[in-house]
Amino acid sequence: MADYNIAVFAGDGIGIEVMASALTVLEALEARFGVSIAKQSWDGGAAYYRETGRDLPDGAFKAARDADAILFGAMGLPDVRLPDGTEVAPHLDMRREFRLFAGVRPARKYPNTPPLLADPRAEAVDLIVLRESTEGLFASRGRGTVEGGRVARDTMEITREASQDLFDFAFNLARRRADKGRGQRKVTCVDKSNVFVSMAFFRSIFDERAAAHADVTAGHAYVDAAALDLVRKPWTADVLVMENMFGDILSDLCGGLVGGMGMAPCAEIGLERALFQPAHGSAPDIAGKGIANPTAMLVSTAMMLDWLGEKAGDRRMVEAGDALDRAVWDAYASGTILPVELGGESTNADVTRAVLAALG
Ligand code: ATP
């Protein structure tokens, strides 16, 4: 019997390519740390929908629910649409069904990658956008209204329960990062509480939870000012916690700050379950060329190992996650790789090889 069971959904386009990289690296880590991870691979996504009229095969959703963790590549193709005109996105259903409220989106500047800001302090960017992922403005998904062709409405929803869980997660994350020598033991609540009742409510719950985590510094920023500061001085940010829509926007901005979506990992975490996937899509423009940057996928995989290890109290898995995270850093520090996405020539296979080499 394996120590852990994960459900694997490679999906579409470069999802398949970066997943291959993750599975290769996982195998090396299992051998090195003496853990066994059973990987159940499932079809699904836009290409599957085109063939079968369904986004996932029978049993796939249940398998995701029953697995210890879910590892996702990317799903969706722009020319494949559901009857309501939206893209195929079963991971969004999993987010909602499994109550994966904490969208962890790290942005970290890696060595030897081109600087996007002139200020050398931007080399130190290492922050997390923590995006609430089950409600906020997205609670209105599929429920918005258009009245008489004259006015459209989508409604923001903030609940005490999700907000409390989110903020507790944020403070725990900042503390854990600090314990690992990362970040500044600081959480900033990003909102628009000067204008919206929902956001004032959000901030008031943040302040309540901040009082219960007094060892972590708590701060506030309005979302517009936060956007300004993320471009002017992103090295001052640690964990930024925010509503779903704000997180959707600012996490892409942060991906851009560190080079592109191939550098943007993501974990969607709930109280029981979690799904790990790069923040990027299936990138049909580069699919099949072997040049997808697997960095985001590999760091997402490291977060999966860490989460599984932390949950099970299994040092081996936490160490495997740390080792992968460090190996990605070391691969860039070695100066031997620069992905095509960042203006270099390194293919998916080159980056994977460099990470394996750094793992030793
Ligand atoms: P979605 O809506 O599904 O997130 P999208 O079309 O908005 O998808 P992506 O598929 O993430 O966006 O692609 C955006 C751009 O970033 C494309 O030009 C794509 O080639 C590039 N890109 C995304 N991920 C990677 C990656 N891992 N490596 C290299 N380039 C990437």
C-alpha cells in the first residue's frame, strides 16, 4: 500500500507537458525520501469534453474527493465552450464542492531571471497573494442578473465562516514561512473597506483574528494602494490576504512581476482537501512545442508535498517539499537555465533536468 494517494488531472495543452515534468520529479523525490505516492491519472478537460460531451469521466470527481490530494495541470481550450458559453473548468467545481477557500499564490523572484523592475530590491520579492476562493464576487458566478436589457447585477458575498478560516490560514501561513526563514511574519488585509459594507465586514473579521494571532504583524491596505505598492515596492509585501476578485487580479499582476505565468504556482486549500496546480492555463499558443515552463507546476508540487506532510505529521514529506522548493531555486541560481518564456532557450525538459540535478 502506498503512503499517499493522489488524483492526477493533467488536462489540456501544456497542462500535459508540465504534469509530465512534475511526475518525473516526484518519482525522484519518492526514492530519495523513502515515501510512496500512488498516482491515479484521470482524463478530463476541454479536449475530453469535445470528444465525449463531458468534462470529466465517471468516477473522477469522487476519486478527487477521496484522494489525499489533487494535482492538476491545466484545463480549458478557448474554442471549446460549455452550452452557457463558459470554458470547461472542473477545477472551479472542485474548489466550490470541496470548500477550497484558501488560494495560495506565491510570487518569488528567482536568481538569474530578467528583472522586471529597475530597483535592485525587487530581487528580494517573495510574497503570497492569498485569495479567498469560494465566495466574494465570484459567489455570483452563474447567478448574475440582467434586468430588461438595462441593468446587470452581480453580488459580492462575504461570510463570517469563510473569512475566519481564511484569516486563520493567513496568519498560520505567515508564521510557518517565518519559521522557515521566509517572509516577514506579516499579514496585510487588502480590501476596499472605505467604500463597501462587505469589505468593512471583511476587515472587521480580519482584526478579530489578528488579535488571536498577536505574534504575527497585521496590517491593512486598500486594494488600489496595494496595486500601486506591488509595482513600486513589492519587496515590502509578505502575505496579502484578500477577497476572491481582488485576488484574481493581483495574483496575475504578481505573476507578471516575477516573469510570467510559468513562474506562478498555486495551491487551493480547504480544511480537509487541497488541489495543487500552476496558476496558468493550457497555453494553446505554445502547446506541443516542448517549451512550456514547468517552474510553476514544480513549485505547486512542492506545496502539495508540504501540505500532505504537515497534515499527516510526516517529516519525510515536509522535507521532500522543502527539497523540491530549494532545488527549483538552486537550478536558477546555477545559471544554467532560462526558460523560453523568460527570453531564454531552456525547454521544459531542460528545466526539469536542471531541477533533478539540483536535487542531487
Ligand atoms: P486561462 O484563462 O485558462 O488561465 P489564459 O489564456 O488566460 O488561460 P494562459 O494559458 O495562462 O492564459 O496563457 C497566458 C500566456 O502565458 C500565453 O501567452 C502563454 O503562452 C503563456 N504561458 C502560460 N503558462 C506558461 C508556461 N508554463 N510556460 C510558458 N508560457 C506560459
